[in-house]
Amino acid sequence: MDEPRADSRSSPWSVFIIFLRLGLTSFGGPIAHLGYFRDEFVTRRRWLTERSYADLVALCQFLPGPASSQVGIALGMSRAGYRGALAAWAGFTLPSAIALILFALGLSRYGALLSPGALHGLKVVAVAVVAQAVWGMARNLCTDGLRVTLMMISACVVLLEPSAWAQVGVMIAAGVTGLLLLRPEQRDGHDPLPIPLSRRAGAIWLSLFLALLIGLPILNQLLPSQSLALVDTFYRAGSLVFGGGHVVLPLLQAEVVPSGWVSNEAFLAGYGATQAVPGPLFTFAAFLGASMSLAPSGWLGGLICLLAIFAPSFLLILGALPFWERLRRSVRAQAALIGVNAAVVGLLLAALYQPVWTSAIFTAQDFGLALVALIALMFWKLPPWLVVLGCGVAGWLLSAG
């Protein structure tokens, strides 16, 4: 299979270190993660343009699985090839996965690691991160009345119908509207995504994705085993769930609790712990794998479930990127993407209210802390990890007082 040409300015190790820092500090869920990524890779490092980043986010929103992790995989690919993609995923994912496996192995010891006040402070800082992302993307991507209208309609529709299918439908409708009503200026040109994957390689990855999706249930029937059942269950969950980590939780509960693999009490405890750690919510699979009542469990079970639930994300993003890159070069595709980008800003705006704002801002103190965090990010230019740490400490102090 063709190996993408890696960017000479980056090594897999440097990509891993960058994403490891994000994996240790990116609290707030998938929408907040996209804000952290934008600040790191568009504003600070200038790995890609605002438009290319929005296009990449739009692609990952269309695909099932965790959008923020898929964006990270694509960015790692752009800097250091396949090893860079793996390094980006590992750096962003391993901190929360390890923490959740440890939590599964000792609930009584690790249950009080993070106070409720500090956890609430981390939710508050997510408000500032998402607000900064909405403001920055809207300023660059919603530059006329039609795009602002698309943004507003998208936000309202998703707030009234907060389902994954509504999000996909809104983006499709916005893309059709852009195709019919928008005419991009020639000077807008094309901002290429620096990910040189061939269509042949993309077709192979997509074929492998479909082969596993269809073949794993059949193989599990022919050669039943607990390990294969886990791979089948978690691969299917990662393949078919739109809307990110929060959507996959009820599906996993229906799979692992009635079967007796994990008790409902342990499931709920792990769900609470997942909200307290940074990184992608899909790492909840590592907790479940480590908590299994049947072997494999512990570290091996956590690793199996973690790899199984993220495998579709790798295969889909690597398979879709070559075709996406060629499609978006046409003027008509650019017009559709302009509409989709406006809808993506609308989705972020809706998420800023629900669930980010509604789960974090309850009092005047919460609003004040969020405002300070926003100013610290936008005007004081403090690093996001420092703002996250400060809000966690502030939340703990406010709750103690």
C-alpha cells in the first residue's frame, strides 16, 4: 500500500509529544477538543488554514465515530505519514485510556481523585474553549448574510432536534443550499489538505472497513470466543454511531450490561470517571474492557476494546480523505463546502449552549469564571492547559468556600 510522503518538518515522535500534551489537557468533550485543535494547529502552529480545518471537521462530522480523534489522525498523517497518524492517536488517547483502566482496577482507590468542584471548573473552561472556537470560525467562515443565515438555521434546528441524524441532515441541506445559491470567487482558490493519500490506498482502507464490519459477526458465530465477541461488539459500536462519544454510551450499555459482562453499577461509575478525564470519550471502552467479568479483562481487555472501537475511525478517515480531497477541488464542490462550513459553525454554536453551557453555567460565579477563562484564551493568550488547570483549581476553591 502506498505510504504517504511525510512532512520533513515533523517526526512521529514530535507529533506524539504535541498530541500527548493535548491528551493530558483537552477537557470538555469532542466539541471542546475541536476548539483546542483549532487553537493549536490553525492559530499557533499554522499546520493548515482555517478553511482546510473547517473542511476537515466537516468530513469527520459526516463520518461515524469520534470526530475529534479523526481530525487528529488526519493531522498526524499530514505531518508524518501513517506513523504520524498512529502517533497522534496514541498521544491524544492513551492518557485517558490509562487513567480509566486504573480506575477500573481500583474504584475505591481512585474514585475520589477529582473533587466535584474541580470537575465543575473543567466543565466551565469548556464553555470558554468552545466560545473561542465559534467566534474564530464564524469570523472567517460566515462572512455574508447567506452564510450567517445558514449558521443560524443550523443552530436552531439542532437545538430543537438534538440528534445525530439532524446534524447530518443540516449539513446536507446547507451543502445543497451552497451548491445552488453560492458562487465562490476564483481568488478564493483551493486550500489543499496536506495529506497525500492515493485513491488506491483509500479504496483499500474502505474495503477493509466494510470487510470487518460484515465479517466479524459471521466469524464470531463460526468461532465463538469472548475475545472475538468483544472485538465484534466494540468495532460495530465505533462503526455505526454518529454524534461522538456521548451517543455511543447507551449503545454500549445495551451491549455489556444485559449480557453480564459489566455490572450496571460499574458502568455508571465508569461513565462518571470518563467525564473527569481529558481526551476522547471513546476511551470509555478501555474502562469497560478492564471491568469485564470474563477474561480477557484488566489491561488486556481494556486494550482489546480500545483498539476495536477506534479501528473504524482509522479505516474511515484514511479511506475517505483521498476522495474528499479530489472532490473539494471543483468549484461546485467548493460552493457546497462553503454552505457545509457555515452549518458546522452553527453546530458548534448549538453545542455551546447545549450541552456545554447548560451543563456548566448555573450561577453568577460560573459565568464569571467562564468569562475570565475566555479573556485569558483570547486576549491574554495564555496556553489552554494553563487555563484548564486554573479553572480546575478555581472550581475546587469556590466549592470549598
